Amino acid sequence: MHTDNKQVRVRFAPSPTGYLHVGGLRTALFNYLFARKHGGKFVLRIEDTDQKRSIPGALEKLTITLTEIGLHYDEGPDIGGDYGPYIQSQRTDIYEEYTQKLLDSGNAYHCFCSEERLNNLREEQRKRKRPPMYDGKCRDLSKDEVAYNLAQGMPFVIRLKYPKEGKTVFDDVVRDRVAIDNSMVDDQVLIKSDGFPTYHLASVVDDHLMKITHIIRGEEWLSSVPKHIFLYESFGWEAPVFVHLPLLLNADRSKLSKRQGDVSVESYLDKGYLPEVMLNFIALLGWHSADDRELYSLSELEEAFSLERINKAGAVFDTEKLNWMGGHYIRNLDVTYIADQSRRFFEEAGIDISDNDRYLKAINTARDYVYCLSDIVEHARMFFEELAFSEEDRDLIGQEDSQRIFSYWIEALGEKAQWEPEEISLLTKQSIGDLGIKGKNFYFPIRLALFGSCHGPDIPTLIDILGRDEALKRLEACVTR
Ligand code: GLU
């Protein structure tokens, strides 16, 4: 589809905000998948022409996040490529050259209107409930007037001279045919008074020079397409294929916003949502396969993805589904991988996990209870730390039946150095019979002594994780008489 014989080239073009928005990750992922599916190239370009908003260190952070999540790009600021530089602030001379072409062909003009005049204009339009738009005052200044103003050193911007009549009609892979009245399209500022280009000019010029074949990005850019098409036409270039991804919504169907929860990918990774989970979950925000399958690895997505199956309707960022998926991956991926990914959380909590055998077994059990790895510490720390008992716990521990259970088990476990879980199972049954204590009267005290809580894994699992020596030590610590 739409790929003709040209090599597919797509780009992710974020502005450096200092974090990766989940919507940005979706854009990056869909571009990546489309490139992989068609043997094309995936380009990272940094759109930092809004100097006021540029955040130091943002590029480094972004490349770290993309790497951590596993979205490798083929060309980009840190790795280069044939179409660089890939940072827009390093391409200003290119934009200057193309702006001059637009001025020469009469498709752009100098605008000398003051900030104050523009503010008043906007205010008036707001009062009359009109969309804020430039009124065209400088559209038809004569060459002499422009030359005079420039000679006077008057500050100026350069605007697109967008046709006022008719409609602009274009095709979008997701939205089909889109028609926008030209009277609704503003004379977009292309070059700001600081000499920097706006996004619109810079991205069109770069998309062309970087030979981008498909523009896959969020729906919020759909209304800008007429301006971009006008730019392509003014330069005599062919426009790429447009693909606008549906909006991301909160559970209440409002536009996804920071106010209702996390929208930064880094914050999810920091909490220990696995990269696999984020990619799988994000892939389903606006795309689904013919059979509505839910679970995909990245390479399976590369295989299954197609632009035709992107929906028009907004996609709800459903945290319950994210957590379900998170738990599913944590329980089903290789336990050594989960253990490796979890390590930093134990280190942060200052828990000694140097006994690797115990660590792996503890993770294997604790992973049943969590959907992100930062939570796993709370379900595993009792295997490594000395148990802390409440007053109520001590009461139970001190009871005669509890003490009988502990003595029985200390003696039994002491009989040999190694115990298999099946043997512990048998011993459990046998001790229940021998002691004549059953149900919670048996399980609560012994679990409390071994695990620090009356509820939790079964006794064979607990002793298997702790090892016989540590289990003995814990039982002995509970002997009060
Ligand atoms: N810099 C724009 C953004 O951050 C890119 C939009 C586009 O992909 O054209 O959303």
C-alpha cells in the first residue's frame, strides 16, 4: 500500500520537552513498526526550533528512553545518517534558503505587525467568538514598503500567503478524504522575529530533504495539513502520505492529560512497568489486529502491524488493562529476566539479595502478586530481612499450640540438611496429624514465624525459598519458652 517502489522512510520528530509522552511513544512505535514491516528506515529528528521551550539534557534523556524501551532508530542526532543534521536548530541556514524561495515566488510575505496589534486583534476576535487569525494587514505591502521597513530595522516575521478562497482536499490513510475550507487556514508564521523557523516550515522542509515517504503522527496535526500541502506545492514537491493517529483519551474520554495520571513513559519505566508491557499496551492504542489478539512481542508486532487497521475513534488509555498486561508479563517471562529487572528496586531499598538462589526463588513467588516491579520488593523483602512482629503477632507466637508447632518443626527439620518441597508437603500433613492442630490454628503461627504474616505462600514454598537453615533460624527465634 502507498509504498510504491520507494524505500519507506518515516520519522519520529519530537520537540525536546524533557520526557517522552505516552502519545509520543505511540507515534514512535507506529512509525518504527511501519518501517520494519516494509524494510524501511526509521529516523529520529529533534524539533527544537522553539528555543524558549528547549530543555537542556532532553535529547540525551530521550535517546536513553527509546533505547531502554527497545525502539532503535536507523538515523538520528547521536548516530548520524545520510540526511543530517537531525537537530533542527543546526539546520537554520537550510530554512533560510527555502524561506527566500517562498518570498521570491510570492508565497510568503514579511509581516511587520507589532505584538500589541496582534494581541488586540486576537482579543477582538475572542470577543466576537471568531477563531484567532491574522487579518492580512501586511499581505499586500509593496516591495518598496517592505524594503523601507527592513531598512528602518523594523522587527518582522515571515508569513505564509495562504489562498483565501476555496477548499483544500487531501487524503489521509486513517481519516480518508479530508476537506478544509481555506478561509479557516491562517497565514501561518514561518519565520519568527528571532529568526528561527516555526515547526510548520522546518518540518515540511526536513520531511522533503530527508526523503520521508509517510508522515505518521497524532491527530492534533490534522488541521495543519493544508498549510503543509501549500508549502509542498509552493516548492514544487510531492507531499508524503499522511497518517493521523487517533487521540488518546482518559477513562472519562477527555483528552489524555497529566492531571489524570502519569503520561510520561519514564515514570512508568521507573515504577518497573516492563518495556515489553509498555510497547504491547501502547501498540493497542488505536490499532488492533483482525482477530483482536492482545498479547504481542515487539517482533510479533513488526509482523502484524498495518496502517489499514488503525482506528479513527479515540483510544482510551486504560490503566486497568495496562496493569493486567503488566502482571501477565511479569508472571510469564523468564524468571531470571524478571529478577534482573527487579534488582535495582531491592538495591534502592537497601535489601541484601546476595544469596542468588534465594533471590530467584523469592522473585518467582512474589511475581504472582504484582503488575509492576517496584511493588515486588514488598512481596519479597521478608525473605531477606529480619522479621518484625507486632504485639498481636507476638501473642499468637507465644501461645502454647504455636510453641508446640515450632518445637516439632525444629526437631523435624534438624534431621537432615536438604529438603525437597514434596517432602515438606508430607511433613506438613504428618505434623498436623501428630500435633492434632489443624487449619488456621496450624498455618497462621507457622507462616507467621517463617514469613512474618499469617497469609502468603504455602509452607513448602516458604521453606524452599528460605532454605532449611534460615527456616530453622526463624523458627528458633520464635521459641519463647
Ligand atoms: N514536533 C512535533 C511534535 O512534537 C512533530 C509533529 C509531526 O510529527 O509532524 O509533536
